[in-house]
Amino acid sequence: MEHHLIMWHWPMIVYLFLAGLGAGAMAVSGIVVLWGPTGEFRHRAALIARLGAFIGPLPVIIGTGLLIYELGRPFRALNLFTSNFWFMVLNPSPMNWGSWFILLFCVVATIYALTFIPWKALLSGERGERLEARSERLRAPMATVCVPLAIAMAIYTAILLAAVPARPLWHTPVLWLLFTVSAFSTGLSAIILVQRFMFRKPGAVRGAVRREDPAFRVTEYYLVSMKVLLIIAELVVIGLFIMFAHMTINSANFAVRTLLPGGEMATAFWLGVILVGLLLPAFIEGFYLLRTAVLGHEFEWPYVINVSAPIAILFGGLMLRYVIVVGGQITGPIGI
């Protein structure tokens, strides 16, 4: 393997991770706004939607900055916006179209986040009430736009790689599905992690998480259930990813071997992605879910697990981008 040929390093890897995380968080927020629970759980759903909206644009903006830095000459990024528009239309490329798409995502995500600002608390009088009312009217229509836009953003992170046919590990139709499921998983984990830091009640008994809000445990139960289902879905897609490569007779079969036992990326893949990022959180969280579902215990767990499980999933999402980006560069086409 000629490792000196690696052109994309950690800035690109972190960009793909942050873009997926931001897209996943915004998609979860929009879904909760459009189809979330009502009644006694409405205020909990509103909190989850608010956190997802606030988290959404920031990782994408930071990741885009890292992507521009990776260009070597950052001011070259301005050429993507200042070049002739019709040239872009007639000569499309994932990077050229993607730059405009990222800009659109950041603008829309920021406007969507502004609809969750408590204007009445910040601005007294009629002005604050007027802005609050406008924000509430605008929130659902913006969520309708943000959900497909966020899903498209998650897919684009895979298209950026899949558009390079000389890298068979990237040039697979399963990669976009893998990155999309991972984006939802990391976005939801980021929301859960932030709200756990924000709403832990002091005076926990034996380290268990206690909340003032009686609806917290029910919503927490469903959020963790969704996260475990996303982990299972990601494991299935990873299996499909490997299976698809093995069913081919071309370079993809050779390239995927770098992830299998004995391959150069096997340790990072099986320990970082599969074990730490997926299996351990699924088994630990699944244990507490089953204890609640089967034995009828209240849904609560030690605070260290409460925090470490989503962190492990975020780490696994980062390692997934690492093994895909680096593994795709250290393997190339070998012909039929």
C-alpha cells in the first residue's frame, strides 16, 4: 500500500463526521416538530426539537471550515462561489454543487434555529410577543423543509466520496445509506448527551439520574429505544456494505478486505466502529431497556453510563468516517 498517496486527512474526516452529526440533529428536530408527541409530553418534545435545531447548523459550519482548510489554500474556496454560475450548471461536479448546497443548508438551518429562541424572555413588551408568535407560525413550515434538506445533507457526505470512481471502497451504492443511518444515530446521540448535561437533578441516589420532570423517564425510554434501533440498523447496513463488496468480482472485493481481519484498517474498524461505537452501547442500553420492558422497573441508570453511551456512539461515528476515508485511499482499482 502506498500511504504517501493519501491526500485527505483528519480535516476531511472530521468534516464528514460533523456534517452528518449536524444533519442528523436537524432531521430529528424537524421530525419531532412535525410528528412528535402531544399532551403531557409536548414540552419534552419541544425541548428535544429545540436542542436539535440549535445543534444542527454549528457542526456543519465548523466542518465546512475544516474542509476549506484542507484545500491547502483556503481562499481557493471562494472560487466555488465566484465562478460563472452557468459554467457550474453546464459542468457539474459534486464539490461545486456541494458548496452551494452546504451554504443553503447553513442558511436554512440557522433560520430554523432562530424560530426556537424564546423571544418573549429576551425582549419585553409587544415586540417580544410578536416575534414569538411569528416564530411559532414559521417553525412547522421550516421543519417541513429542513427534514428532507438534512437527509440530503447526510447523503451528500457519501456522494462526495462515491463520485471518485478510482476508489472502489467509496464507489458503492450502499455508502450513502450507511452515512445516512450513522448521521441520524450521531445526531440523536448529540441531542441526548446535551440534554443529559443540562437537566441532571442534583442529589442523585447511588449515581442514578433523577429528573424533576415526571415525563422525562418516558421520553428518555423512547429516545434510547430509537437510538438502539438505529444502532441495529447501522449494523445491518454495514453487513450489506461488506456483502455487496464481496459479491462483486472487481476492485470493490479487493478494497473491502482492508476492513476485514488481517487488513490494515481492521483494528480501527472492528474495535473502534463495531465494538466501541455500536455493540457496547447497544448491549448496555439494551439491558436497561429490557429491564424496564420485561420487569417493569423505572427507566434509570448510572450517570456514567448515561453519558458514556452516547459518547461511544459519537466516537464510533467518527471512526467510521476514518476507516472509510483512509481505507478508500490506501486501496485502488485492480481491474477485472
